[in-house]
Amino acid sequence: MNRLSMQSQTMHSVVLRSCAMRCKAVIAVLLVLFPLALYAEGGRTPLRVENGIVTSASRIASEVGVDVLKNGGNAIDATVATAFALAVTWPTAGNIGGGGFLVYHGEDGHATTFDFREKAPLAATEQMYVGMDGESNNMQHRGFLSVGVPGTVAGMYQAHQKYGKLPWAELVDPAVQLARDGIPITYALYSGFDRNQSFWDQFPSSAAVFRKADGSSYEIGDTWQQPDLARTLERIRDEGRDGFYKGENAKMLADFMAENGGLITEEDLAKYEAVEREPIRGTYRGYDIVSMPPPSSGGVAIVEMLNILEGYDLAAMGHNSADYLHVLTESMRRAFADRAEFLGDPDFNPDMPLTRLTSKEHAASLRASIDMEQASESDESAYAGIYESEETTHFSVVDAEGNMVSLTYTLENSYGSRIVAEGGGYLLNNEMGDFNPVPGVTNRFGQIGTDPNLVAPQKRMLSSMSPTIVAKDGKPVLAIGSPGGRTIINTTMQVILNMIDHDMNVAEAVEAGRIHHQWLPDVTSMEAMRFSPDTLRIYEAKGHETRVRGTQGHAMGIYHDAESGLYHGAADSRAGDGAAVGY
């Protein structure tokens, strides 16, 4: 990204144009010989195509989105089709029973966002998760009281009504067919089903979906059919948003909740609306950052961290050197403290200081407090990061016109609450766990009790989901995002740095090792086998406590190489079924 857009040597441009002509010629021949979509799974070489790309956690879903592009659909159309397909093919996080955020940036310079985050039911109360001992009873994470009012269907419908091109039914129908006809059980699906066997035992409606009719487990290579989900998707296909929020589905879901002590009613569903919001905007080394506003904390935190880091020569420090990791950590520490203190649902917190938090002046004052030789200390009497599951999913889309979408949505935990709506065939979220559970209680383990994110009826819970688009001269050049709970913010930010400061292509940027710090607990998590022992020794000598973790996130990115006219797509190899598909 930086290499291709910032250098201007004549010879370099000539070589690029020559390569572009050869690439286009090769692609043209391939498309004649092999008319199917091209795709690439995770690796350090991006998929390069001429017309459009979808990159997601499921190759099948990516193919559905690309088919829409090939049939004349735009980026929003492909997004809708991909999102519904993921509800069938990637049940760990793809959904119609959850919610999320969409960032759109047109080639014409127009950018907007859609907030379809879940809401607390009308019967929710601030004290509903406070136990007899004054501590959290943990019911915000499990069971029927953990379920927020779903937003995905409303979000997809609103985005389509505003910017879609093809008929709604054409976009939902592929998901109907996948659910009805069945999909093959991959290793990723098999292992996910297997890890959750104890939950299927708790909920008969879930066992009916995730086990065979005779009660046995699905095996790799089996065909998995979801007839109840197919019928729900048919209602959505034929009736639009009302097929989910009113009528048969609304009554089934409300009755199921009432029978099991849940709070969601038909009134909750009828009242739910997605919201189109102005993006959070910032700049970094000549690029425009366009990201999600609250109730996502991602856009504010990313812009705040990039503003701090803009004052350092990161390229000279070297990628993932000890000094580089130090300034990343200190930036993360400060942004997450601000996140916890100030951010929440804007409809309930109209006075959030977003302009100040995303200003260069605020970043300069924070940067001045960073000691290059010594780690700061996080104070548990101040603020911490809330609990968020890492089981989210992200996908990115670009169409032939250059319009881009970055979308992240989730059920919260892997498979959400693990509760399948009786008769509906879809998993329900456990997003109520993203509220602050006990008013006024903040501790070193990561629980916070600050006011902006306390439970209230119809309130949207704070999120770390960070769908982001980077633009140059008013045109989108990079769509990026990731799952990963609180790590999402830092994963997305590091991919952007990898491209702008470290001259990586989008696939290299997605594959590179990542770290995460979130203010409290005061520890830096580092992906295993990604950092040298020498680097870790120098980093820890500055006072940082570290822990080794497995993988962090599944970033999905698309880059528009304006010089060659090609789109580059990358699916993170950390996602087992993921693929970038294009044509």
C-alpha cells in the first residue's frame, strides 16, 4: 500500500504498468479457460483479480458473494448474500440471531456505516446480573437471560434498501438453498461441533440441529442440512425484515423465550431498528481512516492509537522490534483506558467526547507520557477492558466499480448462547455479556462498572468490532477487519501499520505476528512462535509482562492497487475454512 501509492520513480511506474498489462492478459486467458471464480486460501501471496473480491471465513460464502458480483450486483448486494450464506456455513459466528457493524465507502468518495448491534430487551434492568453477594452472577454470558434482541436481518435489509441494486430475494435465496440442500462437514465445522457437545445436551433444540436424527455426531464429509433454518430464511427472503421481526418467526421466538425464562418479546422484535451513522474519521500519514462509531469502540480506539503512533518513525524501528512493540503496547494501554471510561451507546450517551479522543492534540499529550525505556503501569482503580468473546467473524468486499464494504458481526461466544431458536433453526446470541454487569465495580481481572455501558432497556452494548476502510484521495484502497473480541481493535490496527509503515502486501500484512494489550489485566499477549527470544528479552526488560497465546484473530483484507488496476485479496490462514474469492 505504502510502496505502491507513495513512491513515484519513473522506472518503477513503467515496470508496474508492464506487469499490470501482462497480469490482465493472463487473467483474461484464465477466465476463458476456467470461467469459475478464482480463489486463494491463506498465505503470504494475495489473490489478484480484475473485477471484484469477497474474502471471508467460509469459502462457500465467499463464492456466493462473488456470484452476486458476477451477476451485476454491487458491493452491498454481495455483502448481504455473503452474510446470509455465513449464517448457514459458519455457525460459530455467521448469523441471523446476532448483530454487528458495516462500513461502506464508495468509489465516489461517499462513506457511511450501519449499526445493527443487538439491544437489551425492554424488561432488562441495570441490576439483573448482580448476585446476592454483590458480584456478577455470570448470567450475562449463559442461558436465556444472556440473549439480546438480534440485529443482523434489520441491518442487512436497511443497507440493501439504501444502496443495494439487485432484488432482495435474489440475495437471500442462495442461503436458503445451502440450508435446504446441505453443505459438507469440514474439519473446522466438525471440531466446533465436537467441542460443544455438552451444550447440545443442555438444549434439545440445539441437539436437533447439531446432531444427526439418531443422536450421533456429524463426521467430516457428511452433508449437513438445516431445514428449519431454510424455512426461516425463506420467510426473510419473501417478506424482508418483517419475515424475522414480525409474524410467524417473531411469535415462535417470543414463545420460546417466555417458556424458558428469557426476556425477548414480540414487542422487542417489532421495535428493533438498525441505524445508519456517520463514520469515525481520522488520518494517518496521508491516508484517511474511515471506521465504525459507537456503540463500536473500534473506530475511536484505532484512530486514537494511529494518532499516537504517527509521532514515531515506525519503519526505522523495524517491524515487531522491541521498541516497536513497546510503543504499540503503550498506545494500546492508553486507548483502552479511554475506551472504558467514555464509550457506550450514543443514543444513551450523547456527550461522549469523540472529537477530543480522536484529535491529534489528545494523541500528542498521551504520546508525551510514554517513556521509551520503561513500561507504564495500569491502575486497577481506574479503567479496564470488558469481557468479550473472540468468536466473531469478519468479511470484506469490493466490486468492479471499486466500492468497498467492511463488515464484522457476531453471536458473541462461539455459537453464541449455543441455544437454537425452537422451530427457527438459528443460533441465539449471548451479547448481554458485553454490558458492564455490576455498576461501579472495576477490577484487575478486566471487569468494569463505568456508567456509559451499564444495562438499560433498548440500549446497545459496547463492542470492539472494528470494520475499517482506508482511503487515499477520497477513494477506498483497503477494507480490513477481524474477529477476536477485544483483540479486534489491535489486530485491525496492526494490519494497517504493516501496509503503510512496513511496506507489506495485504496477504503479508494479514499473516504477520500480532500482539494485544488492553489496559487491564496489565499483560501483553503475544502469538506463539512469532517473536524472537532476543526481542522478547529486550521488551520484557522495559517492564512488560507477557503471555504466549495461540492465534489472534482472522483478518480478512482487500486492497485496491490503483496503479495496476487490480484488486488484491487475502484470507487469514488462521481461519480454517476461509478464502478470498474473486473474478
